[in-house]
Amino acid sequence: MSLKPFFLLFLLFFLLIPFLNAPAHTSELSLEDAVGYALEYNLSLKKIEIDLASSGYSEKNLWSEIFPSINANASAGFRNALFGSAAPGNAGSNYSIGLGISLGLNAGIPYAMKSIKLAHQGNILKYEDARNQLSIQVTKNFYSLIAEKNNLSLLDEVFNLAQRQFARSETLFRNGLVGELSLTQSRLALENARYNLGAAKISHENNMADFLALIGKTAPHGNSNGIITLLGDVHIIKIEADAEALINNYLPLRPDIVRNNQEIERLTIANMQNIMQSKAPSLNLSMDWSASSFDPFTDSISATARLSIPIDVWIPGTAKSQVITKASDAIEKAKLDLENSENSAKTQIRSLTALLRNSWESILIAELSLEAAQRSYQLTEQGFSNGTVEALVLEDARNNMANARQRLLQSELSYFNMILDLSSALNVDWKNLIQIYGVPSE
């Protein structure tokens, strides 16, 4: 029996060993890269880009509003008697061609051009606002995942402490220094720490998968072993700003306020366009040329100028006059919408400014609580080592320290998210907001 097949199988197995034991591939991802991926991948943004390109094309070709209508026509026919003989000159084929040009002019054309320009400006604003909101969403998720990673490190530390505590309790139990109850409590604390760490890992992995789907990125090398490390950390800086000053400086630049103003302008332009088209005289110029019966050849040309003066629109109560009245009502409603948006924006800015001010105090309290919890755990651990503190008390101290750290992490993340919300409310980049209104720590 030949040994060649066994040799080939052995060689194939030897070659596959590096792939079977291949380590997980690691890839680093910064916030700037994540935002860049999201802006490039997001499908909703691509749809807005299509609308923007379309309105931009119309805005560049405003001359089309006054371009004349041009049409050409051609016809061919055959004529002969069905029964009997055709009269001389009546039988045979005939052909004709024609060309027509028509130009309509009215006082509403300039307003139609303004409406096209305004529509393009609105799409530009919509596109920029969508990019800004997507960037803020990605930034929130990015730093939320970093905070989760920090929390995982905290839970892993708690788990390691519980492991060491259980090992110590086992040693004391074997030496007869503690009872079975203390050992059981240590085991329970270890399993609780294990469970909390495992649940946090699963949640973090799911949130990371959702984040990668949001930005349109997959694991490195397209396999499940890929690990993506987010570069950065949650560093917060105290923000001090006067709400009324922010309102005066940034409120007119908010996208919703700009959109409301644009809507008022659009309705005003549309109303003027309708008034001019309905009430002002319109002029139509047309010219037609035709040729037929090429043997012999005959052609003709005609030109027409028609001036139309509307009458019914000037009569109150007619359908056309009601359209103009309703358009004026729409403008008044749009002004009320603008006032409502301004009031809501002012309330939001004032609320976020107050929350930032109050939340900073919460961060300081959380820091003091963490210091106290850490010191309490140190003293409790010393007492447990000396045999004066029970395992349950030590577990409570450890949990209090972990909870204090989690509160501080959550407080810092909430404060950072408020900064992002305020930057969105002011339509300002959050880094610029920190640079302008940030207070260096003492």
C-alpha cells in the first residue's frame, strides 16, 4: 500500500495548523475614522445627496425657465381611389414637414427662478444638518462604547478581587479560621461578579455590532475573530456659558430656525409668483414653418403674438382669487411655526445649560463618593484579614466601591452627552464649544 496519500494528508494538516490557531486580528478605530465611515456609508445621506445634486443642476440651469418650446413634425400620406379611376391629380403620395417655436413670457418667471434657488439652498441646509446629526449620533455611540469598555475593566477588577477573596476564604476555611458560611458568601460574591462581567460583555458586544452596522464597517479581515479597539477616552471639561448669550449668538443659525425662515420665504415667493402669473398680463410669441407637396415644393411661415390679460382673478370670491388668499394665510401660519420653533429652541438651550451646570456638581459628588468608597474598602479588607470583619461586610464594601466607580463613569458620560446635545442645539461643533466655553480644571 502506498504511503503517498498519508503523506499528503499529513502535509495538508501541517499547513492548516497556523490557520486553526490563528490569533484574533486587531484593528484600531478613531472617532474621526468612525464618523468618516458613517458619512460615506449612510444610505439616508446618499438619498439627500441625490436630491442635492438634482436641485443643484436645476439651479445652474435657470435659463430653462425662459427657454422656448420647440417642436418638429413630419407626415406622409397616400391617396388613391378605392373603386373606379381616380381623378387626374388627386391620386399619389404627399409629404409634409413642420417646425414650431413658442415662447411664453409672464411676470412670474423671476419668482420661479428665485424659488429654484431657494429649493437648492434648502437641500444644502438639509444635507449639512443630516451630516451633523449623524456625526453627533456616531460620537455618542463611540464614547458610550468606550465608557462600557471602562466599565468592563471595572467589573473585571471586581471579579479578580472576588477571586482572590474566595481563594483567601478557602485557605482560612481549611485552616479552621472561618466557618462554612463565610466561605459560601465568598463563593456567592464570586459567582455574582462572574455573572455581572459576563452580562456586561454580551451587552458590549451587541452594542459594538450595532455601532459597526451604523458606520458600515465589519470586523477586520471579515471574520468573527476580528477585534476592533476604539481609540480615545471620555475626557470632560466643565462648560460655563450664559444661556441668553448663547441664544442671541447661535439661535438664528439653528437648522430648524433657518428652515422655518426659508419656508416663509418660499411661501412668499410662491405667492408672488402666483399673483404675477394670475394678475399680470402674459405674452406668448410663436412661429411656425411648414412645407409639403415636394413636387412641386411649397412652404409657408406664420408668426403670432398673443397678449393675455386675466380678468376673473380680480373679482373677489372667484377660484383664482381664493387661491391667492389661501396662500397669504399659509404665510401667516408659517410665521407662527417660526415663533413656536424659536420658543422651543430657547427652552431647550436654557434647559441644557442648566443641566450642565447642575451635572458638574453631581460629578464632583461622585468623585468624593468614590474616594470614600475606596477608603472604606481598604479599611474593611484590613479588618477582614485581621479577622474582625465578616465576608459579607467585605462584599458590601467591594460592591459599594464598584457602584461608586460606575456612578462616576455614568455621570461623566451623561455630562459629555449633554455637551453634544448643546452643540447640536446651537449648531456648533462640540470641540469648538468646549474650546470656547470650557473651563480648565484647577
